[in-house]
Amino acid sequence: MSKPLRIALAGAGAFGQKHLDALKLIDGVQVTSVIGRELDKTREVAARYGIGHVTTDLDETLKRDDVDAVILCTPTQMHASQSLACLSAGKHVQAEIPLCDNLADGIAVVKKQRETGLVAMCGHTRRFNPSHQYVHKKVLAGEFRIQQMDVQTYFFRRTNMNALGQPRSWTDHLLWHHAAHTVDLFQYQTGKRVVKANAVQGPIHPALGIAMDMSIQLKAEDGAICTLSLSFNNDGPLGTFFRYIGDTATYIARYDDLVNGKDEKIDVSKVDVSMNGIELQDREFVAAIREGREPNASVAQVLPCYEVLDQLEKQLA
């Protein structure tokens, strides 16, 4: 058997641990280093997953010979600079969504990937969820054409807490993080670029300094439209819900569940080898490295999403 692919994880919080759980399910993968902001908490995570090296310094890990690739689950504002550091150190990299919080940084990462030829990917998980894969396959087969996507992204996050209910060291963002999922998915599912985009936002939170409510409209080259509503003020139900309205059917995706317009369940359990979108995302990252190819959700493929977010940010300013 070929030698294992040795991966480091930066950011051992709620989402980082989802990646560690996923990586355990992939043959020939070994997590050799974990990087966290708080050493004691990071040591606890490392001990639980049997990871030998622990540090608070990404540069320390990048100098190690037993690291081939890095998965970044760090705060949004660090993704681009850390991706550049990984590529410069000769390491493949997968940055969790979003790739960046300004377009110039995203362009710099794509440029560095092209210079190095290494695998650089962004965690646009919706491309990998079986529910959305099912719709994508229908589109590719010519059996379904999207006329409209109606998407709701709703959280109750009036304080700066993470998915585990713990205080965050950074501030999340509706536009550069949560809207990125839908903007990318709309272009991916339609196979067309966005040619028109509009946004409005609600009041800025006095403590967090961000808009807590936002509405976005998109139009693709082929005329398909998307309406996206986002809120950190919504007191349930929580999550993101996608309605695909097409020429032959209506599909509603709620995480990994998919129903038709009559609320009849569609079996997506055989769409891929797992129902776990994070696992499928990590499997693609590992496979692309082993096969020496561009992954689905490469930094180059997702850059058009950030071009749209840049346009919307300028409108909102």
C-alpha cells in the first residue's frame, strides 16, 4: 500500500472536529498535527483523536516533514493568508468556506495555486451534499432546468457564539460566509455565471458591527433567478433551506434530506458513498491530491462566487 497522506488540521473547534471525524473514515489518511488557538483545549482534542503533534503556531506545522496537506478551519479572516502560507510551504490546502473576506485575497490564492500546481480547495460543502448532488445530476442529464432557487439561511446568533454554544474569538458574516454557500451553489447548479446581483441589509448590530439581516437577488446568464434571505435574528427553525423550482419538477433540500414539491421524500442514500457532506468534501480533497488533478470546489472554480460577493459588498457600502 502506498504511504498514507499526512494531513494537519488548523482550528480544532466545532467544525474542525467534524473534519477529524470525517478523516477517520477515509483509508490511507493520517492526521499528524493539530493547530489551535488555546493549547490546553487543542491538546484535549489531539488526545481524543490520537494526534501526536500539537501547537498554536501554523508555521511550526508547515516546517514539518510529516505534513503533506493542511485543512484550515480557522476564523474567516485568516483563510486567505493561511492558504498562501500553506502553498508557499509546499503543502496542499483546503480552506473552509469562505476562501476570503475580500476579493483581492481570493485572487492572490488562485494565483499562488497556479504558480505551485498544488491542490487548493475551498469547503463549499453544498456541492457535495447528496441532496444537491441529486439535483446536479438531473441538470447534467438534461432532465431538469432550474428556473428559480429560493433559499433561506436562518440562525439565532445575537451573541458571538459558535455551533457548540461557546464564545467565538471572531465575528461571523452573513455576506462573506453564509451567502457564499448559495451564490456558489446557484452558479454551480445552473452552470452559468451570475450577470446581475442586488442586495439590501438591515440595521448594523451595535456590538457585533455586522448586519443581522440581509436579502440578495441573483440572475444567471440563462435567465434563472435566485432569491436568498439571511438572518442571525431568526428564533427557529434554524439552518438553510433550498427550494429548486424547475421546468420539470420542484425539489426542496433541507441539509441531506430531499423532497419534491408535494413533500414526498426522495431517497438520496445511493447518490454517493456517504450521506456526510464534510466526509465527501474531504474525500474529494484526498482523491485530488492522490490523482494529481483539480478538485471540485477548487479555489479557481469558486472564485466567481467571491466576485459576486465583492459586487454586493460595494452596493451595500
